[in-house]
Amino acid sequence: MSGFDSLPYRPCAGIMLVNQDGKVFVGQRLDSSVEAWQMPQGGIDPGEEPEVAAYRELGEETGIAPNLAEIIARSREEHLYDLPPELMGKIWGGRYRGQRQHWFLMRFMGTDADIDIETEHQEFRSWRWADPDSLEGLIVPFKRRLYRAVVEEFRPLI
């Protein structure tokens, strides 16, 4: 591709948060004008365990307290994606070519009133519950294969 091939992947935790109706939390990013929706995700800090990062990111992005979400499963392997060429070198300070993500299926045990996306470091401008089968069509194109794989892996547990 280019000189970006030698860059590492950013370590990340992703969360498929499922409510009692089997619907998945998705949000629209504040920093994007695209009509895409995504599940909560974020970087794993150096020395941080992926599970700890998942709960931290869930709280930072949704305001959901850790006692209101329970990990049901963790993806068997990390999922990788490359940024599209137009974003390479522009986000994450140009230090990464994409992300390597540990995914967690979490059961949400609260109510919609427990969700507050207006957090200290707000990432979403809007949120909703979505059918798992619709997720691939909601995300930006370069993450569709990854979302398909995560849904296929977690579907029997939803």
C-alpha cells in the first residue's frame, strides 16, 4: 500500500452491549458528519487489561456504570482493520495503520434512563438500540467485515 504498512495497529476494546430485547447499543460519533452508527470502542492504555478497558470505555462513551453491564463473552481472537487511505496518517497522530480489537459481548442490566452520552469526553451525538443483523449496514464501510465477524461470533449468545 504505502509507507503506512509498517505502522502498528492500535490496541482497542470494543463492546457489543445488548439489552433485554436482544438489541445492540449504537451511537453516532460527534466528530463525523457521516450517517454511520457504531458500537462503543476505544483504546487500551499501556498495561491495561482489555476487560478493564472495555468497562472504562463503556462508561466514558455511554455513562453506564460498571455494575449495570456484565461480560457474557470475549471474542476468540483479535479483529483487525486498516484505515482507508484517506484517513491514514491523519488520525491517532499518524501512529497507527488501523486497530486490533478485543470484542466483548455485554448484557445491559439497566434501563434507558441509565444511559447518558453527554459524558466528560462525549463521543456520540445520538444513540439508539439496533437489531444485530442491521449493524453491518450501519457502520462505515471499512469496518463492515469486522462487524459481520463480531455479530456472527456473538449471535448464539445474544
